Amino acid sequence: MDTDHYPISELVADVKRVCAQAEDERQILSNVRPLARRAALSKASWLEPRMYSADAGQGFGVHLIHEEPDHTVAVLALSWLPNRGAPPHDHGTWAVVAGVDGPEKNEFFERADDRSRPGHAELKKIGEKVCGVGDVVALPKGTIHSVWNETDGVTLSLHIYGKHINFTGRSQFDLKKRTETPFIVKMQS
């Protein structure tokens, strides 16, 4: 296996094959993890300087690399501004994230409320993991996490989703206000 050359077209073909052959989400996540790592470590095959740009208001940049016509198997590069990140959120689909350049802190949460009040959410932190270059985090559908770049430089990660995140009806959460609201990200051009 050539870890220096793994173009996105091969990654996508491999992910589609995994999804077609898998019996469940757990198997998809298990089989996509090494593919994400391989792609992250062979960034010379796909990384472009523009992928380091980010939206200052949002705190991060979202760069679409590939998306199927029905929005499935979406591959994105996310750039994270220094000392910025994303609030707790879910994805509305499974996700596999691999570190490409620099460490990113992920904090994981679970719902502590009974979900009976629309727009209300109470979260409890259940763990954290710092992902560096080549590290992979697999997130089953329903996982809630936040991402934070604690460095003084822009960091970058590769994200593979079962469906493009702006088409899943996903949520973001405000820990202090105890709210749940829709989470649509701005895409970089």
C-alpha cells in the first residue's frame, strides 16, 4: 500500500465499496478508519493551499473535496483558526475524522435531559481526545462533540461523512444557555 499517494478518487471508491458491503454502521466506521488515516498521511495527493483558509466569523473553514449527487459519501477538509473551534454538535450521520496538520482537541458529550422540550438540551461531558497528524476519530450517528484548535497556527483535518452535513438536519448545542439549534456550516469557495 502506497501511503504517499492516495488520491481522493480512490478514497471515495474505497468508502463506497465499504458502505455497500457493510452490515451495519459499526462495520463502516471500523473499515473507513484506516482509509481516512491513509488519506490524511498522503495529503500530497489532494491538499491544496486554499484549504487552509477559514471563515473568521465561523472560526473554521469547510472545503468540499467530494460529494455524491445524492449528498452521500461527502469528503471535506476543515481548517481551524488558532484558538477557535466549533461548539458541541452532532452530524446527523456517521463521521470519520483524521488529523492532517496540527492537533485538534475533541470533547465528547451526552445528553443529560429527557429531550422532551424542543430547543432545550442539557449536555454532560464524557471525555476528550486530542487528535494529531494521522490520528483518527470515528463518530457513530448521534455522537455529540466539539472541536477546538488550541495552537497559534491553523490546523487541518480530513472529514468523511455518510451524508453531507448540511443535508442531515444536525444540531449545535450551547452549554450555558442549554439550547439545541440547527447547525448549517458556511462552505468555502
